[in-house]
Amino acid sequence: MSTDSILGALADRTRRQLLEQLAAGPSSVKGISDRLDVSISAVSQHLKVLREVGLVTSDSDGRHRIYRLAPGALESVHDEAARVLRPRSRPEPQSRVDPLEVLARQRACAWPQLDALNLLITFRIERLVHAIHKEMQSSAAHAGLSRGEMLTLGAIGALGPPYESSPTELRRALWISLAGIGKRLDLLESRGLIKRLPNPDDRRGQVVRVTHRGLDALRATGLGMANRSYVALTHMPYDRRIELEQLLHQWQQTTEHST
């Protein structure tokens, strides 16, 4: 049988357990059933699959059929694994020392009260934030915007039609002062990317609406989907992303609540 067929049969955990039992010695269906706490009918079905791909053999011993591991049963799997893991080229030279690790150790040596691992994590976050900001600036520039203008348009655009928000809501979304929000809105309005309208719920307030021209500019940024940091996260397994988000959230909450 082909290696693919054998690997398919081994995908089932119970069948792997059956092989472990037979590797220790021949056994009857009932003997395997008793040891694994699996029904006799289920064991028979699994053994049938394993026999069809050539992993086990059987013969009659009086009233019982005895199953045993076939000689060299897993050699093809071993060979396939060796082929996959075999280096395709000369091994790369030993990687260079990580400068951030060196920096963290130096700081910890100079200041023994500091933990080198904590410093290294902080340095990595700082470098990552710097790279993300740089990529965002590049995406914004592609659409003729500054990073701040892109973030402001994006905060409104993310709300969906009719693409409106208030300065107070933008302040909460962008974590900057109302004065800072006002400066950004002045620039965007002067370029025809937003409109300021009276707030129907507050006579003294305003509503900020993204214009069609503003939406076109926002779409031209690519919404950050081509940025390397975003792509790298996409390639990370989902459970690892969940774990990363939870760790960062915990760190954030602890830090913010302690200030």
C-alpha cells in the first residue's frame, strides 16, 4: 500500500493505540478490547483498516484470530519522514546574535535590579510598534494622507454608513485630546475628505461625516492588509493569536490599572 494510505490510517488515535498494543506482542481482538476499553466491534473495524494498509497481519489460533504487527510495517512512514526532514541544501551558518538580547543583558548587568527578560520583551514591543507605525505611514502616503489622517478616517469609516462620528467619540477611539482631534479634522475638511454637520442630538455639538472622496482615499490605503505585520499575524495559527491577544490584554490591564 502507498505511504499516503498508511498515514491516513494512522490519523486515527485509536488505531495508533492498537499498533502500540501489537508492538508489545500478538493479541486477540478481545485482549486488545479489554486493555483499551474499546468495544470488540470497534477494535475489529480498526484492525480491518490496519490490515488493509499492510500494518498488521493475522492468523487463526484455534477459536481465536491472533493479530500481530507486520514486519517492517512502519518503515515506509519512517522513510517518508526522513525524506521530508532531509536538508535540501547546506545548513545555514549559525544565526547572528540578536542585538536586542545583547542590549537587554547589558542593561541588566549594569542595573542588577532589572530583569533581562522583562527588558527584552519591552524592547521587542517597541521595535514592533515602530515597524507598524512605519508601515502605516507608508500605506497612508500611498493615498496622499498622513498617518494621523488615515487613522481618523479609518475610525469613522469603521462605523459603517453613513460614516459619521462625533469629535468626542473620535477622542475615545484614537486616544488623543480633543484639541488634537480638532487639528486633524481641520486638515481633512480643508481637503474635502470630511464634512462637519450640526449634531441633531446636541445643538452645541457637531457630527463628522466622511465624504465620498474621503472613502476613496481610505480604500486607497489598502486598509493595512498588505503590511508585513498584518500578514505575519495572518500566518500565525489562530490559537497562538488568541494566546497572544490574551497575554497582551492582561499586560495592558495590569499596566493601566497600576497608574
